[in-house]
Amino acid sequence: MPNARNQAMFDAIKADLETASAVWVVDACGLTVKETEALRRSIREAGAIMKVYKNTIMRKALADMDLVNMDEILEGPSAFVFCDGDVAAAAKAVTEFAKDNELLEVKGGMMDNAFVTTDDIKAIASLPSKEVLLAQIAGAISGVARGLAVSINGIPSGLARTIQQIADQKAA
């Protein structure tokens, strides 16, 4: 029978996993308190949250929810970054902090119930933000609509010019 503390942690992990669209696993061992606070702040600003749970209880929660097996990265000290908003922003916050501080190791994670490697997280971090992508889509749609409007407007104006030329020829 698990103790009450572990059961509470198990329930908390399941609640976090239900709302998360991605989970990054990092090793923040060796960071000072000030560095850890800075990391948590940058992750929070990206719309994610970092929590520390026991690896064994995380394994059990993943198995209980039929989620991807992350046993290969759930070794040693682990902190979990739960992303429920912009996944790219959270990945960018973690990878940018890891570039500046070599003590932070990005181990991998999961996204859409698929295992994600460290290289995948770096690739996700290189994506533009959600707002930039939406602006690019809006610009593309606007360009197509503008081109269609110019094309549609060209037909009547071309017809009007042709009729004017015929009228000018007949008047002469």
C-alpha cells in the first residue's frame, strides 16, 4: 500500500499530465537556487511550469494513463516541464537557458503521446512562436485574397477599355 505522500504525488502527476500537451524532462542538478529561480521564471513566462517528482511515481503515472514510456530518460535527478500552451515557447525557454548554463541538461520528453529526443526539443525551440505563425498565415491569406480581387477587377476594366476603344474608332 503506497503512503499518503506518494499517493498525493501520483494524483498530482496525473492531473499535470492530463492538462499538458508536452512534457520536457530536464536535469537541473547543480544549479544554484538563483539559477533555478531564473529557469522557473523563464519557463513560467513561456506558459509552462516546472515541477520535481520522483521518477518511479512518474513511470507509474505514465503507465496508468497509457502514455509513452520514458524509462530511458527517467534516470537520475529529473525535473519536469509541463507545457499546456505554446509548446515551442516552453522548449525555447529551456534550450536557451541550457545554452547559457551547461549544468542544465535537457534529457527529452513527450509530446502528443510520442517520445521526443533532445534534438527534437531543439528543433521545436527553433520554430517561430504561435503569434508569428498566425501572422504568416494571415499574410498568406491576405495575399491570395488581394490577388483574386485584382484579377476579378481586371475583367470589367479590360472590357470597359475595349468598349471605349471601339467607341473611339467608330466616332473617328
